[in-house]
Amino acid sequence: MQRLYDFFRRHPTWVDSFWAVVLLGVSGMSLIAGQENMQGDARLLGIPVVLALSLAVALRRRVPERMLILIAVVGVFQLVADVRVQPADFAMLVIIYTVAADSPRWASRFALVGGLCAAPLSQLRWPMHETSSAGNVLITVFQMVPFALAWVLGDSVRTRRAYLAQLEERAARLETEREAQSKVAVAAERARIARELHDVVAHNVSVMVVQADGAAYVMDTAPEQARKALETISGTGRQALAEMRRLLGVLRTGEHQEGGEYVPQPDVEQLDELIEQVRTAGLPVDFKVEGTPRPLPSGVELTAYRIVQEALTNTRKHGGANAGASVRLVYFDDGLGLLVEDDGKGAPHELYEDGGADGRGHGLIGMRERVGMVGGTLDAGPRPGGGFRISALLPLKPAH
């Protein structure tokens, strides 16, 4: 049955042609049987009428507007040629339904008006003399009902199809929007990874370069100090590799890593290690914690760590010789405060914002993006008398 149904759906004209043949056979039998009140000429003229109405049924879904015009012409011809109503006139109901369901609005309205006029014109052309005027009116109204119902049914099908098409379009649009949002999320994740990689590489490579330069300088005169510098380079490199594996691991979707988990994201508890590493690299740093330490949201902890890391890296790059820095971590009731200052010669504010000659372009821009993601505020700029100052306030709860 399903195959038969699919076949009918693929070949609608064949189905319509079958019913047209049935209609032609029934109407032909009616003509052959004859009607007592139909003259011979009228009976002959009924033959092209039957053929035209059957043709309209066969091609109703191929060219519905043309078949509507054909039906209208045939109806007028019946009135003029005195060809009385016969079974083939059922084709008018079929065409009205088809046009109301599939054709433009002008054709649908024309079909409705023509259908409603068919019954009154038929009664005027062939009145029932044995019936009273009230009876003729009642019969006319009764004959108009099928035409109206055919149009209403077709228009309801049109409305339902339009509704289903709108639902499909909406579903397709939602799918497209979902894909776009997924692409935006992927782009945002890649940008986050890029910032993380910048922080990791910029900080750790900077420490390694400073230590390598120092080791090369004292290699002959102080071998023990050179050995310690090489150990620092080795430890820093391993730490950088571990963080880079963790960050790049998120790009390997669908793969399971062997050999354990990635290292966790850094937090404020690791600031001591970071600052000690910076001190070992030759930059004096004064670190103080004020307030009562307590657990913080992971996003706030990571942001605080990266701000301090980026600020100290910039101090080493741009602070010059004999530069020093201070880091203050303040726990408030509703947030975490950060203050990083240095007394070096500094660099123009635009260098941090735009990337300057080094072309990196992630300095303060990356900091502002991180702070903005947790709903905080950032203030950065040169200090009076020299140096640079970065102040940030990170709320414990994001703003709504």
C-alpha cells in the first residue's frame, strides 16, 4: 500500500486522468441514455461539454488557472446552448477546490464568485415551473452550498500548507542560527585559547631568555650560578609545555588523551610560584595579600593570575634595567582587587594597547577582555614620576 501511495504522489496527473475517465464514462452514459427534456442539438452539444469538463479534471494540477478559465467558458456555453446540468458538471467543484488550494488569490476569488453564481444562473436558465418561488430560492441556496464548501476546503488546505511551510522555514532558520552561534562560540574559544597561549608563551619565554642571557654571561666566572639559571630555564620550559598541552587539548575534539589529565588552570594560589619565578629571572617583586583569602570563582582566579602574569611580563619587557614591581591582592566582601605597579622607565600607553613594535597586540586589550568577561573593571596607565600602574576590580558575582 505504501508503494502504491508513493506512486500516486509521484504521478498526480495519472490519478487525475483516471478520475477524468470515470467522469467521462458516467457523463457519456447519461448522454446516451438521453434526457427527455433535452433536444437533439443540445444533446450533441453536450459531447464537447463533457470532453472539456473531463479534460479540466485531468489537468487540474498541471495548469489549474487555465482549467478554471476553461470551466468558466464551458459554463457560459452551457447556458447559451441550453445544455442542461449533467454529471460532468461535478468538475466545477473539483476545479474550485484545486484553485482555492494551490493558485494565486485572484484565481481563488474568481473561482468562489463563479461557483456562487453558477446555481442562481442555472435556476434562472432552467426554472422548475412546478415549484413555487420560495422553493426555487431554497433549491438555489442548497445548490450554492457545495460550491462554497469546495472553496472553503481548498482555502483551508492552502492555509495549512502555508503554516507547515512557515514551520519548516522557521526550523531551517533556527538551524542556521544554531550553526552560526556554534561558529561564534568556536571563534570565541579560539580567541580565548590564543590569549591563553600568548600569556603562557610571553611570560615563560621571557623568563627563559633572561635566564639564558644571564647563564651565558656568567658561564665562565660563576658556573654554579649558570647551572641554577639553566635549571630555571628547564623548569620554566616544562611548565610552559604543560600549560600549552592543556590549552591545545581542547582543540582535539573527540579524542581521548592517554597518560593522565591536563594540569588545572592557574589560580591565585599559584601567584606565589609565579612571582618567585619572576624574582629568579631578575625582577624584584614585592607581593602582599590583604583581607581574608577565600574560595573564588574559577573565572575570577584565572583572570587575576593572567593579569598579574601579563603585567609582570610587560615590566620585564619595557621596564628597563633596575626596574622593580609590586603586586597587591586585596580580598573585599564582594570582589577581588588587584594592583600591579612598577617603577621602570615604562613604555607609551599606546604600545600596550596596540601591540607597538613587537606586533603582538594582546597586552591591555587581552586584559580588558578578560576583566570584561567576569564583569569587572580595569584601569591602566603611566604612574606620575615614571613606571606603569594596573588596577583591576573583579566582582565575585557577574553583573546582570
